[in-house]
Amino acid sequence: MHTSAAVNQYKKMGTNVAVDTADPHQLIQMLLNGAIERINAAKYHIQSNDVKQKGEQISKAISILDGLKVSLDMEKGGEIAANLEALYDYMQRQLLMANLENKTANLDEVLSLLNEIRSGWAQIPQDVRQSHKPQA
């Protein structure tokens, strides 16, 4: 996993969380949570007809998905990494359509996919997480 690119992307999102001390697993969790938060905010802004804020939140969610994509290790990840990359691309397209057409259904679909990924990520056993920590 290319964590430095993901760390930089998360820092761009203006978070106050100390990502420098996060392990790769925690960083991905933060990115997933951040995307979900922004999409939920975008849904609210669509419903309240706040076009500017809707666009900003969707743009931030798309940027977070970029961070998730660049963190994929295509060599080690093989088919799983390729599938995730395609899924992130799909989600970005759905977010663009939601922005253009003010469709919360597109946002709901992306939220469902992200929640499924987040759920799977949370189930990774601790011993596996520890074995993939970078050595200090």
C-alpha cells in the first residue's frame, strides 16, 4: 500500500486528526469514514437546495476516493486491488452524476458500497493488521 499518498490526501481534507501516527489500516478507515461523512453532508445539501455546499462536499468525497485509489498496491493486491480501483472509479462517476442531476439515489448507492467496504475492512483480524505495519 502506498500510504504516503493516502496520508497526503487525508491531510488535504483539513482534518485535525494526527494521521502521521496512523497505521495503514487506520488511515484507510479514516478515508472511508471521511468519504461517508462528506456524502451524507452532500445529501443534506441537496435536500436543502444548497448547491454550493453540495458541490464542495461531493468534490471532497471524490478527492478522498482518489486517495483510496492511489493507496492501492496493484502489484501485491492483484485482482482485489484492480477490482477496488474499478469500484472507486464507478463511485466517482456516480458522485459526479449526483452532483449534476441532484440525485440522492446515486449518493445512497455510493454510501452503500462504501459501508460494505468499511465493514469488510473492520473485520480484518488484528494479527493481520499488525503484520502489515511499516517498520520504524
